[in-house]
Amino acid sequence: MIVADMTTSTFWKGETGVRGTVREGETAYKVELMVKGSQVYDYSCSCIEGNSYKGMCPHARCLWEHYQVRKKEQSGKLVSTSQGARAMIREYTNREVARLIQKSEEAQVHLMPVLVLGRREIGLKFKVGRDRYYILKELTSFVRAMETGSQVTYGRHLEFHHSMEAFAPEDRPLVAFLVELVSLYQEHYEQFKKSAYVTVEGLREMNLNRANRDRFFQIMEGRKLTVERWDATCQVDLRDDPFLLEVTVERAGRDGIRVRIPETLYGFPGEEHYYVGDQKQIWRLGAEETACLTVFLEQMESTGSHHSVEVQERDIPLFYERVLQRILPFCRMRVKDVDLESYRPQELRASFTFDSVRPGELTMEPLLSYGDFSFHPVHDDRVPRTVCRDVPGEFRISQVITRYFS
């Protein structure tokens, strides 16, 4: 026997009526039970034993057992949806809605960086937009909107749901870079907040350390960049081709030279590269260019807006040998009224004489010559500065002897 269907009804006295159809073979029987508490106090069945005083018929017992099983299943503990599950449903729903809305939006959004060149620091500001751009006044709010997929309005002409898909493909690496920088900023302030109760401040501009400068220019390679200097704002091209520095050498006063580079040049270091720019372009110098030009460019720029240094005549040979020759492969040098070759340092030559006054004793006398002038490196203390101008140090006889006999 099987129960084909079952319905229940509850009455105000606490009684429950159970009606059902029980099949036995090809025959269906209509059964009705009246239940109060846990007992059946009355029943009826369409079979011939349905109203027997001997007790419930097999069809009634089958329906009663089926009712008890179903009641036990429904009497278990009720489960309520947790807050975490509701948050998941809400978040995935919002993201799906945002994705559908993004597909219907006319054009993808662009993120435009602005490089801010200060006297000591280098920073980044950002603008966002399509045809018209709006400055991001609060970078932490922008990152929060990216994390939640929120819809944000900028002015009257820009409103969109924030996600990677909302931005043009070429701008997505820059968006990821910005999100990373802001997240590190927030972590930094959270560490201080725990110990010194410092609150996270509003963030409109990001400072770039040397490593992040290299990362930023790698992301922006081959694209235009807005540069905001202390004196002007301009659009520049980012270039990786070989850089050729314009250097002018000219006579200064009666006994010196002046070395200068264009006043429009500016430079700043990265971790692996040095960057040189003007009002139209910024070059990322290669490894060899960076090694050779960094010191020269930093010192030239530190002189102020004139970008020049002066060298007295007695120091020109050393400046020519140690500086100009070093940077020459990466320069276009214009020389005015100066014969630099005449300042090329001559070779310093050394000769030695040996004598033995008595057995087992050896004496040595060194003699140095620089051009036509010869002098003893120890006993002569009046050597003209025009003859020998080098890095200060001592002449060590022991080192000379060791090199001579080795």
C-alpha cells in the first residue's frame, strides 16, 4: 500500500484533520483521520472495514504512519539565512547588475595621470573621464568604489560603475597601479593608527619613490603624459631611444671655461634609470647612459636655472679627463673659443735609479716627469700646480717598489 496524496486541516480546538488516498493494488481508498495530540480519536475509510469497532483498518494505519513521518520531518529546527550569505547574494547581484549596465554604457572610461615635479619630490595626480576629464579629489574613495563596484558621479557629465571592465584596456594597468599604491598608503596609516591614534587622511596626490617611478614609466611607455612643474604644465612624449645631451663649452673670463646645458632640461632618478625631460619629451636613460650622466646632470641642475658650471684653468685638465671624456659618448658637444685638446693631461712617467753603497744594502731614487718638468716625488715640495693637479693623496715608495719588482 502507498499513500497517493495527503492534506491536513487544523481546527480551533487543537484538532487536526488528515485526509488522503491510499492505493492497494489497482484500488484507491479514501481515508480520513481526526487527530488530537498524538492520538487518533476517530477515522473513516471507504473499504469494507472502514468503520469497524475493531480498530483502524490497514489503509487508515498506512495514512497515520505516513502523517507521523511527515510531521517529524517538518518539526525540525528552522534555519535562518546568515548575514554572510545575504552579503554574498547582494554583492554578486550588484556586480552582475554593474556588468550589465557597463555593457550598455556608450564608451569606456579613461584614467589620465598628471606627473607633479616638485623641487624635491615627485608625485602623481589623476583625472578620470571620457570626453571631459575630472580630477580625482579623493583617491581612497576611488579605490573603495573599485573594490565594491559602486556607481559614482563626477560633475554633470560622468557617471559610471567602477570596475576594471569600465576602463579602456590600455588604462587598466595604470588603474591596478593606482589601487596598489593607495592600498599600501592605507596599510601604512593603519599601522600608525593602532599605536598613535592617527586617522587616515584624505589623499589627492601620491608620492612616487624611485622604484615606483621606474614602474610608472614602464606602464606609460610610448604614451603622452601631462607634466605639472613649478613653472608650467605641458604635454610630453615618453621616449626610450638613445638620448644625446647638448653640452656647450665656452671661454669664461681670462683663465677659465664655462660648461652649460639647456636651461629647459630637468632630471630625476629612478631606482634603475635616470630620467631627463624638457617641455616636449621625457627620456628614460639606459643603464650605461644612467651610469655616465647621472652625476653630471644632477650637479648641473643643482646650480639653479642657469644649468652651468665654471672651471678654472688649472683644473681644466682634470675636468677634461675625468668628466668631459666620461660623458662624451652621450653628448653633442659645442666648443666655442676653447682648444680642449691642449688641456689633455700628459702622461706621468716614472724612472728609478738603484745603487748599492755596501753589500746587502740597496737604495732607490725615483724621478717623476710630467711633460718637460721632472721632480722627486718625496723631496721636491715646490711642484707647480699647473704641472700636477690630481686627487689629493700620498706618494707611497713601498707601493712603487712593489709594482716595479713585480
